[in-house]
Amino acid sequence: MSLTKNMGTIDRIARTAVALGIVGLYLAGRISGTMAVLLGILGGTLVLTSLVAWCPAYPILGISTRKGGS
């Protein structure tokens, strides 16, 4: 499995926005405990995949959101 970039700009921005939303929910006290931990892991994963522009699920699914494909 190759780490060829497979995420487009809009995909990366959307993932980052969701992660920031999770942070906002946590800081506002809307999530806590196990839910905060699970969503924190999800948010961290979204940020990490956005930074490297590679989603491990995309090659398995045979998709790419990057212009021109992967």
C-alpha cells in the first residue's frame, strides 16, 4: 500500500473543520468522558490524515478526492 496523496483540498478542509468542531464541543462542555475520548481520537485522526493528504480507507475503496486521481 502506497502513501500516494489521495485527498483533495476540499476534503482536507472538511476534515479539519470537523476536528475543530469536536474541539469546540469539548471546550464548550458539550461532550465529556468516553464520548470525548472517542471523538478526540477521531478528531486527531482527521487532522493527521489532512496533514499528510492520505486516507488509508481510500485505496481500499478505490477512491481519491485529489484532482487528477491518485
